[in-house]
Amino acid sequence: MQKLVDTFIQTANAFDVEGALALFTSDAVIDDVSVGDAFVGTEGIRLYLEQFFVAYKTTSKLLSLEQLDDFNTVARLDFTGDFGHEIGALKITINSDGLVERIDADLE
């Protein structure tokens, strides 16, 4: 799971939307309480990445990673960008192929 999280951070920080999308299943969901919306499927996740990472020039730094089991982890990240600075958590669920099925995101 560490490698997946590291790769997600690297691709998002590089604003490599296609590279980040390759880490997700085609029907994955990002539910972000802090923006009050869920983003579903490849196009929804593309929109999320473009709106909240590319448009705000967001860069992320991993603060901690808590492995809950083989398919679930909580990554705590430091986000900076045009919006300022925030700390948040991503609850990440993967499938048996190692692709992201769901992220529940929230800011502290």
C-alpha cells in the first residue's frame, strides 16, 4: 500500500492526471466531505484531480500511513497550494488487483 500511496502523491504532485487515474478502478469513488461531493468513475475522478490538484497547484506530502488491513489504509497528508495549507486524511480502499476502489477524504 505504501507504494500505491507514494505513486498517487508523485503523480498528483506532477499534475499527471492520466498517471493518477491509472491507479483507480473504472468505477472508483472519491467522496470528499470537505468539498461536499462524491466523484464517481474515471470522469468524476478526473474532474476531482483537475479541480482540486491541478487548478489549485496542490502539492501533497505524506505525514503518516496507517495500514488497517490488506485492503484499507489511512494516509494523513499535508496539502499546500493556491488555497493555502491544510492537513487531511485519505481513507483508501483497494481491490485484490491493487487498484483504488474508494477514497474517503476529509480535512482536519
